Amino acid sequence: MKLGQILEGLSHFELRGDPALEIAGLAYDSRQVKAGDLFVAVRGHQSDGHRFIEKAIERGAVAVAAETLSGREAQIATVLVPDSRKALSKLALSFYANPFRGVTLIGITGTSGKTTTAYLLESIIKAAGGKPGVIGTVNYRYSDKKFPAPVTTPESLDLIRLSREMVDHGVTHVVMEVSSHALDQGRTQDCPFQVAVFTNLSRDHLDYHHTMDEYFAAKSRLFTELGSDASGRAPTAVINLDDSRGRRLLALSRAKTLTYGLGAECQIRADGVQVERGGLRFRLATPAGESVVQSPLIGDFNVYNILAAAGAGLALNLPLESVIRGIESLQSIPGRLERVENRKGLTLVVDYSHKPDALLKAMTSLKPYVKGRLITVFGCGGDRDRGKRYDMGRLAGEHSDVAFITSDNPRSEDPLTIVEEIEKGMLDSGLRKAGENGRPARGYYLEVDRRQAIRKAVAMASEADVVLIAGKGHEDYQIIGSERRPFRDQEEAARAASEGV
């Protein structure tokens, strides 16, 4: 595409060069630049793309878009813009012929439940005859294609390029998990969401947002910036009314709203919830009618995720029958209260709960299945919000019979230091350190090596116990220092159980 055509989406810019210049592709990472590309120098949270302009030119960039220029770019075309991150999104829309014109876009945000809600909605759309694509935490997927997800919500260029691929392969709906980082950084600024879903808000990412108010402000942008799409369709906000921040969001949003929860005032609600060994059963009440729902998903908090997905499905005008069929056909979600099959017949559950509220929900949701002890294996990530370590230790101590404090992704921090910070909360919970021998009814252990912690927890478990391995969920790696090592909780748990057979 010619440079001048790509620039048509920008309202303010200064071009120094030939608008007829052919552009082969776009890039914002100098390491990804190919010959003939336009490099967009974006100022990031940790690095500044302007520092890598010369590297991009060395790799073959024929044009650069930036907020400031040094003069050393004289040999190529340059585009001066007031905000290169905003420009990146507009340039990508032009280059990839705005894929959002041919698809219905759904955004899901909140601290917990985004992934499960996305899987449920994907299943609902399939049940209604649609072809969904999903951009989320576990992976990016459509049709029979799956791609690793480096981040929950990719940069605008990657997001728009992926959406173009999806539309070209017949995708009718794109379901997107929208992170607070993405909203704060404007990665989704040009995404015309037809439906926006709010799950809940609890402590997370305070290493980035600093305060809960800032965190909520970032999340709320998905709803305050909702507007009609190119066809003039009015968007709908689907909001958890049982969450206090959801009530605030309801007052902030100018879009049509559908509320969900357990309260009588909610438009979409669950009545008569029964937590059974085989899953969940309740009566789903909606403006479109009522029906009994029986889901294989375990954990009572999944009632909220089911309600959120049902609300999104109804906001898309999908038949209630398809909504029910989609909910009931979804068997499990990777790393979300995922049962690990094992030859020993133990109840081993892997969950992504890596923040206080999520860990609490996982533990309390498993209590109905515990006939003996709840044994929890967990840690906290390094180089992240340190304040949640104490909270997670205290909660795990209050709700577990036995706990193993171990490593998560320690990154550049000393794993033992992280474990000791968690232990402070554990001690305040009243749970005491267990002896090295025997099978204590209650107590906690310190085991920095995550593999050993899982093995010890599984080794002490009986068929009456439930072992919760929390924190990493679907992840297939562990980050120690700067090294990413292969590691899956599911494999480690199954291996540990087989060793005891």
C-alpha cells in the first residue's frame, strides 16, 4: 500500500517524503522490522521506540512515524505525529482495511472471570451458528487455529492484524478479553465494541495502576468510551450489579445496559443455585424467558461467569435456546478449576488464581467437594504487586487445612524472600508451621521448589482430600530470573500422583 493511502486515517501529521512510496508492512518493534516497512516509534511503559529508530532503518524500514525526529532519518520518509501510539492504531486500520467493519466485537473486562466468560460466550456463539474468534489470556484462536498469547490484549497493530485474519477466515464475532493495561495504553481505542462486559473488580496490578481508583478508572474506559459502530448500531453494556464497582459503572455508562447477578433487581439472574459434584444447576431468569441450566463447571463463582456470558449472548440477540445449549456444552476451561485426571483417583485441581480475591473464590468454591482436608499449593509472582503477598498468605491460612507456600514466577526476585513475605500473612491467619514428618490435620510448609511442593502435597493427599494448585493455571512455563523454563502444574500433579500408585 502507498504511504499516502495509509496516512489517510490520521487527522494531524507532517509528512517529509514521497506519499507514493510503497509500504510492505507496519512494525512498532525494531526487531520485527522487515525490508519496506513503516516503523512506528511508540513510547511504552518500560521502553521508548524512539531509541530504536536507527535499528529499524538498519533492518530495512523505508519510513518512520514518530513524535520527535533527530534528523538522522533524512535518508527515508518520515511522518511526524502528536501521539505515535494513537497513530499506530489508525495506521493499522488503514493498512488492514478496517476489519471491524465485517465483524461483531465483544469486549470483556474485570479482575477475574474474563477467560471463563470468553470461553462460555465462544460456546454460545457456536451453538447459535456463528463463527467466533477469541483474543484472550490462554491463547488467540479461531477456526482450528491457535496462537500463543504473550499478553491478554495485544498492541493495537497486532490486534487489528489478527482481526483481519479472522474476518478473512469467516469469523463473525470476535470475543476479546480486555486488560486494564490495554485500556490505559489505548490499545483498543479504535475497537467498536458492540457489547462490553464487566465481571468484577478486586485488587490486582497495583504495581502498574498504584491505586484501586486508578485501576477502576482504566477498566471503566471500556464502557465510558462505548459508541455506535459504523452501521449505527448502539452498543450494550453487560454489568455485574452485585459488584459495588459495577453499580458505579452503571451510572457512568451511557450505553444500553443489561445487569446480572443474584439480586432480584438484576435483569439476568440465577435462582435456586445448587452446587453438585457434577457441576452447577440453577434456573436462569432473563428478559427473554427462563430456563434451567446445568453446567459441568465447578465452583459457585462460575455462576457469575455464566450469567455474564448469557447477558452478552442476549445482548447480541442470540436465541435463549442457543445460550443455554452453549453454556451446557462447555465442559472445562484450561487452568480454571481444571481437574487433573490421575491414576490414584485423587481430586487435584489447577487454577489460575494468582490474586487474593481469586484465590479466596477458588478455595471457598472447592469446600463442598472436600470430605477431608483442603490442601493448597500457591505462591506469588516476583516483580509484581508485593502488597498482595500478605493478603494471599492470610487467606490461604484461613481457608486451607494444609498449605504449601512455594514459588510462582519469581522472575528477578529471590524466591525465598517472596515466600517469607507470604508467610507473614499465613502466621496472622492462625495456621502454624507443620512438622517435617507425619500427616498433619492442619499446618503449613515452606517449599521454594514448586515441583517439590506439588509432589509433597499430592503425596500426603487421600481420596477424601482436595488439592488446589493455584497461581499458574494454563501457563506452561515458570519464569526464574530472565529464563522461561517449561513447567505445567497439570503435568507435575499427574506425574506426582502416578509416582504414588
